Amino acid sequence: MLWGTGSPARKPRFELGGWAVVETAPGEHHLVGIDLDTGAGQVSSAIVRFDAVTMRCETASGRIYVLHETEGLSTREAWYVWDVWCQVNGIGSWSDVTARYRKAATSE
């Protein structure tokens, strides 16, 4: 079952584990991961800013996502949410661009 996260005022910040960044055919980048507060899969709106030093992303909704390294965390639910999000939003193709973000973080 999927549900929205409500307004950014209700939950302005997510601690995201097992994260990945995907690029849709229109060129938007989205976070896919696990909300560490609830254990639920999470997909963000489009990333508008990424700070490689603090590992924080701001998205089009105004939310802040703090990215955490979480080895061994199952991300199956996150990818399920991503698949459904793609169906709902008519996204036929996408690519994993996580390596670009990890590289930016290690070169800071």
C-alpha cells in the first residue's frame, strides 16, 4: 500500500537510508530509499540542490533529505515504491545515477 507523505510542513526532513538517485527520461533526479524513522520506502520529488559535504538534498517540495550509509539495509520496499511511482507518473524509462552523487561526496 502506498500513501503520500503529506505537506512538507508536516514532515520537512527525512533521514534516508539505503538511498539511490535515479534520473527519469525528462532529466529529473529523484531519491529512492528507506525512511529511517518509519522503515517505509520513500521516493522524493525532484532534487533541486545537493550538498556533498553534509550529504543533504533539497527537493522541489522543499523537503530536506539527509542521506545515510546503511550497509545491509533491505531496500526492496523502496524499489517497490519507485516502480509504482513510475507507473502512476507515466515514467517509462530511468537510469541509476547514484555513482555521480557518491563520487561528488568523496571528492569534497
